[in-house]
Amino acid sequence: MSDLKVQVHNWQGKANELMAALKRQGAEIVKANPDVMLIDFDAAVPYYTKKIEKAYQQGAEIALYSHGAPVITAYDRVWEPDPRVRVYLAQSEGQKEVMRAYGYPHPIEVIGWHYCKQKKFKPVKEIKKILFAPHHPHGDGYLMPLAKESNADAYEKLRQTPYKIRIMHIGDIRYNGLRHDNDVEYVISKKTNQHSLEEIDKADLVISNLGTFASLAVARGKPVVVYGQNIRPHDGYNDEDITYVKNWERYRDLMRYPYDISELKPKASQNLIEYAAQNEAKEWRDKFIGDPLDEVKLFEVLHGLLEDGNE
């Protein structure tokens, strides 16, 4: 019988590799009465707070893994970190650096990239098909106006290029600030890493905001161009209830991806796309994708929570 029992909230399959790695290291994945609860989110959403409270009352230590692949900036006074969390499991040194810059209060351990298998960058000499993944709305269809505008701006720039466009979107395309055009392909996201990877692997180049989708594409070795980095990170479910991060100036430049068409004219955007197709953003990848999952470290960090708790 394992001396480490872990309950995992496997959000959209993003903890698949964590679970497999823990099993290989001898941990037992359980549905109740865990030693450690591994969960992706701890802000004041009842669905999550109830899960954390139940595990905590059963004596479990609480550990967070990455809800999204990019750096979580919302703990910069948008979300309130749960005091019961013992450790945040970052995928990269870049994540840790940014979270430290804005003052994340809990210990951060870098365990390596676990969202997908990494592939080497492969330059593309001739771009035929671009996969465009816009900022997506909340479940109720709301998307902040600036995000809608940036989606529309990026799309109009793409429309002025010779490439075939395929849009992978969440929810009604209109809620993304976009429209249906007969010569554009559309696919509705199944909201899983696997579906995202299938689409990414078929594309010559990916254009997206700097979120999970773009990070997955970088990890898969695809050329990536982003937009929307000029929008201050925020959260909110209507125009009157948008909350912005407080200390963006401390880490904005730290996390910036180098290929961004946000403030470029269409011709300059096409030139940047063609440059990015053949030149990897290697420094950014090394910092924010980094090394693959270190499963020994993952096990040791979680097991160490039990030892610390018994001191």
C-alpha cells in the first residue's frame, strides 16, 4: 500500500501526466480521504472551495497545479489566494519568477512542463494554413470589450494575408467578437488539451492570445505569433465588474512573448508572421516552457508536505 494518497481534480485532462507520474512513483490516486489534494484552482468559486474544504477537513494538505499553461497573474490582487494551500506547482522558472515578482504568498516549486509532450521547433518555409485561436468568452458568453476588439483586430489583419485561416473558438463566434466568412474554416473547441493538440499539429503556424493555447503550440514546436499583450490582465463577468491586476509593471516585460502583431499594421503583421515561421522564440520557450516534468521532484514535493505537517 502506498504511503502517499493523492486526490486529483483533473481539470480538462490537464493533470493526466501528473497522475501517471505519481502512479509510476508509487503514489495511490484516490477519490476520498487523501493525504494530498492536488487541484488547479482555489479562488472563491463554490465548486472549488467546497472541494478544498472537504479535503482539508479530512486532514489533506492542499497543493495547486497550473490551471492554465501561461503564468497565472490573477493572484496579483484579483483572486485571493486560499491560505490553506501549501505549495504551487509551477511548470517553468518563468512562471515562478513572475509570481514572485507580484508577491504570490505561498511556496512555489518548479516541477516541469506536463501539459503535453514537447517537440523541437520546425521552421516553416511556406505558410499555407494558419490556426487562429481567439480570446474566448466565459460560459455565459461574456468577453471583455477590449479582448473582443483585439480578436477582431487580429482577424482583420489575417484577412489581408494570403494564408488559409482556420478558427478554433469556444462558444458562439459572435461572442468572440468575430463573424462567419465563407472562405474561413471554423471548429468549436472541445476544451481539452488533446483536441487543442490535434488542431495545433495540423497547422503551419498558430496565432492566439498568450494563453494556454499559444503555450501548447510553442511546446509542440510550432511557429507562434500572439496578440493582446497590450491589454492589462484582468477578470470579470460583466462590464461593470472587471478587476485588473495591480502590479503589472513589475512583470509585464518579464513575461512578454517577442512576436506580437497587436500594434502593427497589416503588412508589418504579415512580415512578422513570415519571420516567426522560420525563427523560434527560443529564449521565451526556454523560460516559460522549459524542461519536461520531473516526476521524482513532483513526488518528493508532495510527500514532503506530509513530513512538514508532522513536524
